[in-house]
Amino acid sequence: MGGSVEVFGLSKTYGRQNIWHDVTLTLPPGEITAMMGPSGTGKSVFLKSIIGLTDPEEGQILIDGIDMVSARESHRLELRKKFGVLFQDGALFGSLPVYDNVAFPLREHTNLKEHQVRNLVMEKLEMVGLVGQEHKLPGEISGGMKKRAGLARSLVTDPEIILIDEPDSGLDPVRTSNLAQLLIEVNAATDATMLVVTHNIELARTLPDNLGMLYRRELVMFGPREDFLMTDHPVVSQFMSGDPDGPIGMSEEADHKRNDPIDYDGTYPGSTTIHTGARAIEVLPRQLAPRSGAVRASAERHRQRVTSGAASLYVADDEESDRDRSIAKPILPARALDSVGHLFALGLDTLRAAFRRPFSAKETLQQFWFVVSVSWVPAVLISIPLGAVIALQLGTLTKQIGAQSMTGAASVLAVVQQAAPMVTTLVIAGAGGAAICAEIGSRKIRDEIDAMKVMGLDPVQRIVVPRVVACVVAAVLLNGLVSVVGVLGGYFFNVVLQGGTPGAYLSSFTALAQISDLWIGEIKAIVFGFLAGVVASYRGLNTAPGPKGVGDSVNQSVVITFLLLFFVNFVLTALYLTIVPMKGA
């Protein structure tokens, strides 16, 4: 029998907007449940809350008795291995072909040999009609095929609980019917607990054992399919019939006001139409059955629950739902502090994950090569004029005060301690960091990050750590290159344009500098590179939906990194000058 899912008093808000409040239900183990509701009622948010991808403000979600809401993230990752999730757009990994996408959970969480993996993958691909497409990348197949590939991946580990978000999106009516039939067959074979979020009325009539409906921030009805479909509740009846006349309007603002209760006699505020019970289904539609002839154990359990009276229909109290559940929007300083806290937490998580196995060495090398390849030329080109400007400015100043022999020491120290680590990291943040943010943000809006979490993988360990390590190593190496080029540039312009003495330029530096002066530059490069990688990853992981959200995150990551670099540079410089005495002092 499938896993147990019990929800108690669940509430979720975004800003001032309450999505739903005090949702309580139990998904009968092994049975198929469908959740419906008008657009924007938070059905997908509810599904993501069950698996711990979204944190509600109140309530409990017990998965086999363990609260997903209060569990630590490491515990959640283990709990998610019980799940198989089909996202709206499939959430396939764009860099992997269909075969490797489906095989991914098996390779991560089992010790199966490759020929065993292949047998299971091909079995699932045949089940969803994708044999012959396994070599193609997600960008080379249609939206409906991505959906079916995502379903194959969600089933490949035979999960105890299966969550399905809009299974009919991107599919024609015939393939939708075939998919519904496939879900019945899967339930018969695995006895998994299934929750389907859908707008498809025909799917809702014929597929599930139980039905629920979210409307105007609450669960208005939940219970056995037999009772749900026969109700004359105005909201449910209108939705199931698709009638434009009724309490449900074009938008939530057009829906009936809850402080004007709906009566079962059919009247609702602001309308002259009588909404009668005639819209309720008079004959219960026939439920889908496995074509293979297999017997659904869950169907028999459901039948016993209904006939014994153990399964009852829950109907929300209209008066209870009248309450205003908007919350005060956090003021800007509070939101800013919250973001700083999350950024700091990601930095700590990254440090911890960097020392956990498995370490993605291949991914780290690829990211390092990418960051260096897009950063080294701009860094070198900037370091030449920057070293020259520093040498020219300091040369002019030292000449005015009669200390021209100190030009080399001042110039080299300025380049090594200040200019080189700053220039290096600014270039890395503007080139490599921006690309990292855009990549992670794109994966976020395609639900790839959530798909990793669903499969029990830690995105910080698999995605963030390789990119942060790559930024740190690249910053250290490029800092050395920029320091050398900057010093040579300053040397050339001081000697050629200002008539400086060649030997004095470097001898003054060796006379006044110490090893710690060189180390502080590399330490800054390490810290700055870490900041650039973490900020880029943080903004990518928290990007808003859509291409505009990704673009905004890229801009924010660059700006935030620049501001942090100047602040942290001041702190590190002040600490160094306080702790380390100058040579000869």
C-alpha cells in the first residue's frame, strides 16, 4: 500500500496575499485523489507544499507520520525519495538526453548495474510511448513528449507517493485519455498513493477515487468521488459543468463575496440567475479501470470505506471562510535583513557541502574552465591601464614631496593588495558570475532545481558548490596574473613616461614589502571569489518566474557583488593594517 499523507491546518501566504487557509485533509493510502479549482487558487502551491518545496506559515504535513514542514532539509531529502513528481512542463534536465533523464534517479539512489538500469528505463519509456526518442535532448522534443518523459522519470523508482501537476497540459485529448489510463494501470501495479492537480473535468470525473476543490482561499469540499460528483454545492456544480453563470467569475475579484453566503437553493449575491441543483451530476460517470485486467486493491479499499460510512464528504463552512486572512506585508528593512540572512545561510551551506561526498570534480573543472575563459582577457586588459594609472598618479605625488624613490613600493603594494583582487573579482562577477546566475535561474524557472530536490538531491552540493569553488580557484589564479601584469604596466609607464629609475622601482618595494603583503592579496581573492559565486548562485536560486525574472536576478547579482566587494575589502584592509605592523614600524 502507498505512503500516508495527512495535512492539518495548512496555511500559505505570499506577501499580503493569502493563498489558502486551514486546509485539512488525508490522502487515503494507495488511492487516487484529484485536486481541482479555478486558476490562481494555489493548487500547484499545495502540491509543492506537500513535498516540502514551499514552506507554509502554519500547519503540518505528515508523510508516514513525519512532519515535512518542521523537518530539517537533510531529513526532507530522505523523505522525498518516497515521492515521484511530474511537474507541469516535465522539469527535464536540459543538458541530458531523455534516456539519461529517466535513468538519473536510478543512478543516484541505487546500485543497479547499467544493463539493469537500461532495462528499467526502456520499460518506462515504452510505457509512455517514447521508445526511439531516448537519444534526443529535451529541447529537441515537443512539450507533450517532455511531459511523458517526466512521467517516466517519476515512475522509474516505483515511488510510494506520486504527485502529478496538470497531466493534460501540452497533450491532445487522445493522449490525455491514454495518460489517464496509464495512471490507472500504474496505481493497479504499484498501489501508490496518487495526487493529481488538474483543470480537466473529464479527467476529474473518471480517474480519481477522491476529489477536492480549492476556491477563494480554502478547501471548499473534499471526499469520495461518489459523493463529490453528486453534490449540488453551487461552486462545485458550476465548476464541474463549466457554466459561466454562478459564483465563480472571470477572476477572483469577480467571484462572489464570502460574507454573502451561498445557499444550496441556488441563489448567490449580485445575480438574478437561480443556480439549481440540476447542474449536479445525476448519473455517476463510470470510473476508469485497468485494461490489463489487473485488480486495483485501492479501489476495493475505497469501496469498503464508502459503504461502511468511514469516508465522508467534507464541506467548508461559508461563515468561517468570511474572515480576512491578509497579513501585513513586511517592511523593506525586514525583507532586506531576511535576504541577507538567507544569503549568509547559503554561504554556510556551501562551505559544509564542499566537504561532503560526492564532490562533483568534473562539473567543477568545467565551471572553472568556463569562468577563466570568459574572465582572463578582460582582467588582463583592465590591469594594464589600471597599473599604469596607479604608477603615474603615485609617481607624480611622490615627486612633488621628494620621495620619488618610493614610487615603486607604493605602486606595487596598491596593485597587489587592492587593485588586483578587486579587478579580478569584479570581472569574474560581471562575466562568469552573471552567466552562473542566468544558468541557475533558467533551471529554476524550468523546475529543474525542484526536480533535483524531489529526487533527494541537494542543489547546493550538486550545483552551487562546483560553481563557487570554480570562482574561488579562478580568482586566486587570475589575481596572480593581474598582479604581475599590473606591476609590469606600472613599471613600464613610470620608467618610460616619468623617467623613473628602473632599479629603484622594484628595490623600494622589496625594501618595504613583506610576505604578508602578498598573502593579503590572495586571501582577498579567495574571499571575493567565494562571495561572487555565492551571490550569483543565491540570486539564481531565488529568481522570479519568467525571462524577466532571470534578467533581473542577473542584474541584481552583479550589483550586490560589487557592493559587497567594496565593503568587505574595506573590512579586510582595516583588519590587516591593525593586526600586521608595517615593516620597520
